[in-house]
Amino acid sequence: MTDQTFKTTINWTEYWDGADDETRTKTAPAAQLTLDPLESFVETVAQPGAVADVGCGPGTVPFRMAERFPEADVVGYDAAEPVLQENRERAEGEGHHNLAFEQTVLPEFDPGRSFDLVTCFYTLTYVEEIEAALAALYDAVGPGGHLVLTYHNRFAHRHFQRIAEDPHEHLGPESPWDPDNFADRFELLVEGENLLSHERIHDTLGTWPRSIWSVAGEDERYAAWRHNPMVYVPK
Ligand SMILES: C[S@@+](CC[C@H](N)C(=O)[O-])C[C@H]1O[C@@H](n2cnc3c(N)ncnc32)[C@H](O)[C@@H]1O
């Protein structure tokens, strides 16, 4: 499948089609940023029986959760079929019998079942109807479960606006982002159209989010935590 079939600022199907290792690594921020605090969270707060990671990309979170909780049922979801197919082949090759990958395109997420833990990292920033997406993710959390997410806030808005004014000046060779398409890729964020805040999450879900840092270790706090909070919402 190479046709873009969903509305977004970047063609994720093309992006993942034949992506090399470098692309996979630079499109997996969860590996460096959210995996350790998520592991602290699940150790401290609740060991999940069923996990969904939405916008899973190359599957950092689902692969780790499936390894860590062999009894848990883990599903990685993404909009782009090519990355899901690669993940399925890897899961089969590594013998993960508790791990599946399925397509969903936020704001739609209707898995027909509930999960103890639903995670969504570095994906909502590409979704225009962010409140609908947030509500759908939370709907899939069962009673006593948790939604854990990262989001971009008004500080990120200013930061990304500055970069978008002159991406070649601001983005060096180590940047995970291509300066030539930065402004298009982050259009929703740069335009301030899909920013979240503690208040907006509360108003959408009816429950206050809590900072992951109230649970995870200070040494796991990543540098951009003010711009790009990581929170959990209990159900
Ligand atoms: C920056 S990557 C993040 C991958 C992973 N969550 C991580 O943090 O390592 C964003 C992922 O979201 C997926 N994505 C983009 N728009 C989406 C949508 N509307 N619904 C579901 N997934 C989407 C992309 O295909 C991509 O794999």
C-alpha cells in the first residue's frame, strides 16, 4: 500500500515504505525518551494485562512491553501499513506470540475491546482533530487502567515556530527532522492548531492528567519535558 489514505501533514505510508535503519531510528523517539519512564510507571503503578500503543512506528513500546510482560496481550497500532508489516515480520521472527500489529488512523480508534494500558507517544502532533483522538484513546482504556501520552504544549508551539522560520539554520545534521519538510510536517503545531494542555486534556476527558515524573525517577526526565509533557490519565 503506497497511497496516502488519511489526512495528515506528512505521507506516513510513503515515509515508512522501504524505510532504512537510520529512518527507523530517528522516527522512534520513544526509545530514547519515554521507554524508561514508562517502565518505571508500569512497575510502580500497574502491571498491565493488555496494552495498546497507538502510533507505534517501529514498535519500540509494544516490543518492550511484550518482552517484559509475556502474559500480557500487546497490540501496536499505526496509520502506516508498511511499518506494521515490518513489525509483524519481526514479531514472528523473534517468536512473540503475545504481540500483534493493526492499522488505525487517529482520530479513529475503535479496537472493539479495552486495554489496561493505552500509550500514544509523539503521534498526536500529526492529528488535526486532537480532542476526538484523545477521547477515542481514553475510551479504549478499561476501568482501573491508564492512558499514557506525550503532547506538545504552548512552549513547544513557540519553539517549533522559531525553527520553522529558518529550519536550515536551526536543524543540524544530528536532527531527526529534515529541514526541507519541517514546516509542512509540523504545520498543525506551528499553526497552534492542535496544542494540548493539562486543562484541555481535563476538559476533554473529564479527568486530570498527572505528570509521569510524579512516578518515574528524576534521572529519567528527558530534556524537553516542559515543551513536551509526558502524562498519565487514570480511568
Ligand atoms: C514520530 S513517530 C512516533 C513513533 C513512536 N510512537 C515513538 O515515539 O517512537 C509517529 C508515528 O505516528 C504514526 N501516525 C501518524 N499519524 C497517525 C494517525 N493519524 N493515526 C495513527 N498513527 C499515525 C506514524 O506513521 C508514525 O509511525
